[in-house]
Amino acid sequence: MSTKTVSSIDLNKQKRSSLESVGHNVVKVDMDDKITGKAKYGSDIQPDGILHAAVVRSRHAHAIIQSVDISAAESMEGVRAIVTRDQLLGQFDNRVRYYGDVIAAVAATTHEVAIKAAESITSTLEPLPSIHDPKRAIQSGSPKVHDVNNPNFGQHGRHEFVVENSEYVQNIDDYHYVCIGDVEEGFLEADFIFEHEYISPRVNPCNLDTHCTIAEWDGDTVVFTETLGAPSRSRDEIADLMGIPHEQVRVVMPPVISSSFGARSVPQLSFEPVAATLSREAGGVPVKLWFDREEEFTATDHRHQTFYNIKMGITSEGIITAAKIDLVADTGAYPNGVGHIVLSNGLSRPLEIYKIPHYEFEGVSAFTNNLIAGEFRGIGSTQLGYALESHMDEMARRANIDPIAFRLLNFVEEGYARPNTGRPIESCGLVECVERGLETFKKIQSGPSEDPEKLRGWGMAAGTHTTGLGAVDMDSSEVKFILSPTGSLTVEVEVLDHGQGTDTVMTQIASEETGIDISNILVRHYADTDSADAYLGSVASRSTYITGLAVQEAGRNLLTAIADILPSPYDPKQHSEISIADSCVSFGSDNIPLSDLFEESLISTGFAESELNPPAYGAHFAEVEVDALTGHVDILSYVAAQDVGFAINPKMVEGQLEGAISQGIEFALRSEVKLDRGIPLNPNLA
């Protein structure tokens, strides 16, 4: 695969040329440490006396553990702790439910010894019938992955539900249903009706730094040092999973946060409980569990494979009259709360892009004996986007309508009330995205191929993903500013910079509000879950929208606090604006050293909350060339037009778009994790 041209358009609706820090391409504040190798990630930490862990994993997709022989491992020099599945903290029975499920684990003085000891452990397993088709799994007669529907493993978002479909009887993780209007009446009004199924692949986030945790016990409290996108929420989930009180779990952030793309948003079943149990058995000393690449593919979460069946009706003019969407998502062997999000977003996204007067959605996330599914960038929106936009193209083709004109005719607009919630669309740049994107795309298109064996085509897709948690609950964030008499500012925030640039964005906002130079501002994450209740952290696309507003308020509160202690000649009636620069407070033509105003650091806080979750819209265009003989695909041209509102840092926005484009291309063409009856065929980067 090759790419000829990639172009992106940022739709900055607000032109704010007077701003000094935001709206400009500021270099990422953590860039130097990362590119020089000075950055210290969790996997780089080596406390004194640390032990290294290795896990014995099932090579069966579904089986009963009859016996485990650890005698050979026990006799090895350097082995300090061995635990079998039945000894693990939490809800571990004698049944493994997927390839890679935990059977036993070892802690030893070196990683090499731990691996050797784990390899010496033998087990006898009785294979059980397994189920790998999620559509069959929920029907009567299929093997049961769990004895009950909606089992409680401490997962966030777990809720009670009533299944409306009599054919869905077992292996149910979550279920959502909504009916708006009268779908059958809507189909009667249609001139064209089409129904089709769309299947999305299972893919792994594949972070370069694989999962790593260090677990140790401080009395009755287990302390994990690792990257978790939502530290406090994950603390609660880990505690519930292991069956201990929340206050007996503490999560500490490593010096530098690892990348995530959602993969580090929830705990892993064979990760934290394993390290914690080994540490307890070894007397509470630190135990480091660091997954290798194959474990990253088999023992961590993947994007849900989804099966979308979409039936839609339109008039001869192209107006959508009705849509019926049935979704089955493969949750894999265990719940983690993400199936709920996939279904929620699958239900809501169509209504945030198109006006659909009659709408019915039924979604179920099903347990199978496949690899566990979880969070990955744009949870649920990505799979829905592929299915819905493919279906829009099919509808346009059958009705002989231009596919772009068809979309423009049915787009929502600002102020349109979502029929499922009644909440209006807060902002919408869909039409502008399409118009400006298409204009640019036409300029860079390659055009028809002169080689009859090279087939060319182009298309576009619209999409959205919402911002913040406002769809289901009030979202909020609190930050702290600490200003020293020398003029340096520390900004304490709950959100973590996984590489997406939030530290830089918060620095820019703080600089804009206070006047302090970016070089004198340090953004610091709360050190651990005992320091602050960072419940959500860096999930739900909320960092800039929610925490950025809190930083803005903290900056304004800081200046207010300074104004209150300024001596004459400061007159708030004459000097409405003050700023901080070069360790001085400036107002009008006057400057006062900060050290003359206070001897100890001055502290301010900022708080922001919102019940809104404005969607961020985009329209992407692609031109591809397919070799008719080999099937090889070349991407010739690509344009992404994204409505980003006001870009705090335009260059980083472009980086986000380019990264998203790359992941979208691999999602479509390259990165499927293939299974054969639950066994991964390609759990590596080869």
C-alpha cells in the first residue's frame, strides 16, 4: 500500500488573531525528553528488590482446569512466588474461557528465570465446547461462556436491562433498544428500501509500549504503578474485580504516561490481579508484570468486532424515511463495561449525523470464547461509521442519486433536536466539511487510470464522535494553579498526556489566561489516586473541552487573587486587565515584582462542568487504485475536512488527524487480528 497525497483541512470557525498563546503551533512541551530517550515510562522503573512475573496461559479457548503441576518451578533457584488460578484475588473459577486466559503465574528474581519457571509448569485441561460466532452465542443451545447474563466483574457502566428479543437468551453482556416513530410506517413511505449486513474486523490498539504494572503491598493496601487513562475509576474497578474495598487499592502514575488509544482505559483480567496476588505471596515486595508482544495481542483488549444489519428506506428524492439497525458486538470472554459504550454509540451516532424520522435500534454485546474486546479510539463510532456510510452509498446507488447530494439532503444541522434525547445539536460543520473537503479533493485527484488492470474509484464518508461524558451524566474537572514568587507556575490536572498533547494544550491555555511565558509553566498530573479523585481522566474525548475550561477558570481566578492584594496605584476601574510576565505583575504601565506581593506560593483553583457533549464532525475523501490481478490497494489521494471548532494548537490537531487517518486505513486494510476458533493466527507485528 502506498499513499500519494494526504491533505487535511481544519475548520477554524473563530478567527482570534489577537491571542498570543492559544491558536498557535507551540512545540510539544514534552518533546525533548521523548525524542532523546530521557522520558521514563512505567516499564523503565526498576525498584530495589523487584521481582519479575510471567504468566502461564491457556492454549484452549474453553476448558476446565483439572490439575496444575508447579513442582518443577518450585525447585528453581530465584523463584519467589507461584500462584495458580484458584489462588488469584478475584472471581477466578476453574474454567478458562479464551485462548490466553490465565492458568498460573510466577514471580522470580529475573525475567529469564520467571519465563523458564512458567514454561516448566504443566496443566491438564478438559476441553469444553466453545462458541465463536456472537450471533449464535446469544441463541439457545449454544455453549455458555458465563452461567448468567450481565455478570458482575466490577465493570463500569454495568446496568440492569430487559431484553426485548425472545431469541436473545444467553451470553448477553449488555443490551440496548430504542424505537422512535413508526418504522414500518416509514418503510411504507419509501420508494427504495435496502437491507444489508456489514462486518467490521477485530483490531488491537498495538501501543509500542506494551502493558506494564508494578504491584506491591503497603500493609492492607495494594499499590499499582502503571498508566491507566481513568485512574480513580480503574482503582474502583480493580478493587471490585479483586473483591477488596476501594480504599485498599492505590494507583500511582509513572513519571511519563504511555500511549493508550483506549487500551489503558480499563484494567485487564490477567494483569492487575495476577501481579497483586504474586506480590502478596512474595511478602508484599514489588512485582513487575510486563507483557510481551504476543501477550499484548492475546491478553489485552481489542476493538469489538461488530455485525451491523441495516435496513433503510428513502424517497425517490433521497429523503430518509426510516432506518432499522440491528447490532451484535463481540465482547469476547469477559465483561469490562465497554460493550455498553459500543451499543450506546451505535444507537446514538446515526441520529447525530442524519435526520431519521422513524428509527429502530436493537443492539446486544455477546460473550464468546474469543479474545476480550474493549476500548479503542472512537469506541463504537468507528464501527458504526463504516457500516452506516457504506449503507448510504448503497442506498444512493440503488436510487441513482449522487451519494454526496444524498448526504447533504439528510444531514442534521445546528439546533436540530436529537430524537432519542431531545437535546439539540450544539454545533455542526458537516456541510462545510463536505463542501471544502470536496473542493480540495478535486484539486488533488489523480483521475482515471490508463492501465485496464488498475481499477480506480473514490468515495467519501461523514462521521462524528461526541466530546465529554455529557451524554449520560454531568462531566466535570478541577485543576489547581500554584504560582511561586519567582513567577513559575505549576498546573495540576487530572487528565493524562498519552502523547495526544494535553500537557501542551493546558500550558497554552494557562499562558493565555495569565500572561506567563510557556517556558515558565509546568503541567503536572496528580501523582496518584490518593492525591485527587481523577475519576475519568483522559477518556471520553474530554480533556481539552472539560479540563481546558477548568484551566481557563483557574487562570482567571489567579489574576483575581493577585488583583485583591495589589497596592495602589492599581485601580480596577482603570486597569481592567492584569498579566504576569518576568516574575512581575503588569497593569497599565506599572510592574510589581511578585515577591513583593507574597512570600509563599499563591494558589488558585478552577472548576468546569458540562452536561453537554457536542459532536465533532468530519468528512473524509479517498481515491484508491486496486490491482485487478493481485487485489493490492494503493491510496492515491486522501482529504480529511474536520470541524474542530477553535484549534488551541493547529499543528497538533493536524497530527491527530493524520494519526486517525493512518489508523482508519489500517482498520480497513491491514490490522485485523484473525482467529481460528478463538486461536489468534497473527499475534505479532510480522
